[in-house]
Amino acid sequence: MCGIVGVVGNRNATDILMQGLEKLEYRGYDSAGIYVANGDNSSLVKSVGRIADLRAKIGIDVSGSTGIGHTRWATHGQATEDNAHPHTSATGRFVLVHNGVIENYLQIKEEYLAGHDLKGQTDTEIAVHLIGQFVEDSLSVLEAFKKALSIIEGSYAFALVDSEDTDTIYVAKNKSPLLIGLGDGYNMVCSDAMAMIRETSEFMEIHDKELVILTKDAATVTDYDGNEIERDSYTAELDLSDIGKGTYPFYMLKEIDEQPTVMRKLISTYADSEGNMNIDPAIVKSVQDADRIYILAAGTSYNAGFASKAMLEKLTDTPVELGVASEWGYNMPLLSKKPMFILLSQSGETADSRQVLVKANEMGIPSLTVTNVPGSTLSREATYTMLLHAGPEIAVASTKAYTAQVAALAFLAKAVGEANGKAEAAEFDLVHELSIVAQSIEATLSEKDMIADKVEKLLSTTRNAFYIGRGNDYYVAMEASLKLKEISYIQCEGFAAGELKHGTISLIEDGTPVIGLISSSELVAAHTRGNIQEVAARGANVLTVVEEGLEREGDDIVVNKVHPFLATIGMVISTQLIAYYASLQRGLDVDKPRNLAKAVTVE
Ligand code: AGP
């Protein structure tokens, strides 16, 4: 979702901006643009569509050493060139890129910008006109920027260039992610570290409501009153090769394949060589002290919370409640006396989850962010952090983060259960069981051709489908259906198998694809099979994914047996492949599905 990159200094800005925008592509966007300052030869180039479309419009004359670039995920106004960033002030002197949503943009327009001719419909264009207007009114650039920031309400990450003095980029942020990258003779600003690691591994955080004056030699951080803030830089442990696709056609397939490695990485991170849990004792104590665990998340991370719920409850003896972050941010239900919030988020930047965390912090509730991105907003602002160590996840469809979330929570659950003296926790040999999970994943991955073949028969022409299951299989069905619909555009519901007959079964007709998930006990499996019979009798085209030991003749995909606490990981892998092949076979862009963004940084 909207990406920003900017550079000032002794480098080829066009090259750096374009490389940066390519690295930001994974976030999701529908138009893009760059501004490269070069006196009278400055260039503003924008394009609807992909970065490749933008690149095709950039000639060799687009050169300079200061510039800003942007990928836009449309919020205010359609994906058109006029709405694409960078935007310019009325006279064209100021150039701005923005990520976020300015809530009071219409009031600003009415109150301050009467007579201004706006080219597009974006809130960003209003912001840059406002800054330009204040300079016209005789404020200095910095004062004008600060005054605009004092008026603007909402979320934003801004990078502003004054075409009459291009030695400085003015930067500010509130609620939207933005990071400074420090180089030798040049400095950068960007939505995330990954888009800068080709240029630098030295970064500096910007906190909300801070302003940065960025020149080639310095990054001066101040508050909005101009008070200077000391901020140390840090070196990021990122590997450029982690964000390459290698020989894979799509990131999603690479990331699905990486899951056994991720499981092993989590073992080596969260257990010592004797198999003892290696979790920060303060986190364990905080969960022990809670009378209820609340997991707040969105999308796949929310589904991962459900996939971990039974295991967490059984091992810790603490009830676990799930909350949709976008709902809880503004409709917090009645909480228990001693709540503990766990924010699950691959990116650590999801605005909806962050809104819940802001509330939790106001209420003094202890919180733990479980995220894949060190230094992310949710990680910085929660009481504690546990990292997923899954390596960068680039495909919009989250796969390895889901399984890593369930596995990471298993380590937490076992550590808390052991501290609570629960025999079941002590007996649960997580290191051994997770190694078995890694092998089970490998076994499923070796069946790709068979799965692709089944997907072609089942899903090649359908417009809708169902996943059904009971208990943990229902939770996997929720995730499986989200994955299928987000990248194949097949309308798909994940349903509790027993609930179908209470209404939804009326949608089943001749040829409706229904994928049944069966991993629980014999008894539960028998009930799910009954529900599968019910849909088959009404014409459904059924595919079964069954855990070893519960299979029957005619089942389609048999998954190696793993410990019941970790069965959601074992079962989800084939559903990830089903989604992947359904998308691939329809000729879609697997990694960048329409309308979606990787890091959803607006509410
Ligand atoms: C997953 O495939 C989706 N792209 C999406 O649901 C995602 O999980 C959700 O937006 C939450 O993101 P987060 O984990 O980064 O907070």
C-alpha cells in the first residue's frame, strides 16, 4: 500500500528511485511516479499500471541527484495519472509524495484553498497546495511545512522537495511507516528498509509527529515545535538475496517452499540445544499474569490466531479470544480483569492493528507483537516483541508468515504452560514435533504436480467454491478460502462443515467445488465426512485433504500426520498450493493480486 522512496546527495537519483520503487512493488499499487530535481531540467514522470510502465516513460534526460518517488494504492480518486504522485503545488514549486489518508482534506480545501485549481481528487494534492500557499503567504518552507502539519489530521508519511532548493528533502510522519536510510554523501527516506538495502544498511527511525530535515550529510529530527531530537541509527540485518526470487516464477511459490526452513529457524531461535524454551521470561510472566489472552489481527494473521487458539488454551489454561483489528480499534468490547493483548502481524505495520495497540497502550494493557519485521511500528509500540524469523515475505498472499505465527505461538504457549506447571506443556516435545511438521511440509511440497493437476480439474472455470471443516479444520478453511479468493478471484467461503445445512447449503449446485478438510479425531472426521456426503448428494464436486490415518479410498490429498497442536500448519500447506495453482492456471499475477496491498497502512 503506497510506497515512498526519496534520495538526496551524490547518487544517481533516477536509478535509486526506480530500484526502490521496484522493491516497493510488493506492497501493492496501481500507479507510480518520480520527480527528479535538476534545475530547469527537472522531471516529473507518472504512469498508471506497473513500474515497468513508468520505466518505459523515463528517458535518459531524467537525471539528477535529488528525487522522490511513489507507488500509489488508490484511496481518494481513481488510479489515474492526475491522481498519481508526486503532486505539485499551484505554482509547481513544491513536489510532494504521501502515504496515508488526510481526514480533513475537504475542510482544508474549503478553508485555505479557495480559487486553487486542482488537477486530481487526492488529499495529497491539497496538502502540497496548502504548503505552497503558506509559502506564498511569506512563510519559510520549513515554517510552511510545520504549519501544514499542524492543520492536517489523519495518517501520513510525507516527503517534500522544494524545486528552488533541492539540497533538502522535508520529511514527516504520523501513523504511516517511514524510515531514514543513511549513506556516505547521500541520505534516503523510504517506506521500508528492504527498498533501501541495496544502498545502505544503516537506518534511523522516525516516530509519529516528527519532522526530519534530510540533506546529503545529515538527518535532523525535530518535533513539530522545532525541538531537536537525538536519534541513534542502527544497522539492519537484512540480506539482499532474501528479497530476490531466484529461479522461482513467483515469490509466493518461493515462500511456500521456504516453510520447512522457517520451522527449523524457529526451533533454533526459541529453543536451546536441550530443547528448553528460549523465550524472554518477561513475556512469559506477562502472559502468565493474564486471565485472558486477546489476539488482535487482520486477514491471514487473524486466521493464524484462530489456528493457534486451541493449542494456546490447552497449554496455558488461559482463555483466548480473537478480535478483528479493524473492529476493535473503535469498538472495544468489555475486557476481562487482567487482559493481555497479542498483536499478530507479518508486516508490523497494519494500521488497523496499530489502532488497537494505541488503545491498549492508553488503557495500560500489556501487549506482545508477534511480527516478521524487526523495528516495525507494532513492534516498537508494544510492550514486547517476538519475531517470526521467516525472512522477507514479498508476495501479497501471506503463507510462511501464517505458519511461522502458529509455530511461534506454540513456543510461547509451551513456555507459559511449563511456567504454570502444566504437565501437558512439559510433555509436549515441541522441538521434535516441529521437526516432524517441517518434514510433513516437505512431503506435501513434493506433491506439487499432483495438486496442480487436481486444481485444474476442480477450479479451472468455477466462479465460486467452498472449504469446509470442523474445529481446527474450520480455522484452516477460513485461511484457505481467503488465500484462494485473494489471488484467484474465485469467490470462496470457509465454512464450519456442520453449519452449511443451516442455510448456505442452498448455494450448492451441480459442479460447485467443495474442498473438505479432515484432520481431527475419528469422530470429528466422521461428522465432516457426513457433511461432505450432504454436499456431494447435491451435485458438489468434492476434493478432500485428509490427515494420514484418517484417509479412505478416493481421498485426494493425504497429509502426513503431525501433533494435533500443530495440525493447522500441516493442513494449510496444500491449500496454499491450491490457491497458487488456481491463480497461475488462470493466468493471473500471483504475487500482486488486484486491489490488494502487502502492508495495509490505512484504516
Ligand atoms: C494475506 O494473504 C493478506 N494479504 C492479508 O490478509 C494480511 O494477512 C493482512 O492484511 C494483515 O497483514 P499483517 O499480517 O501484515 O498485519
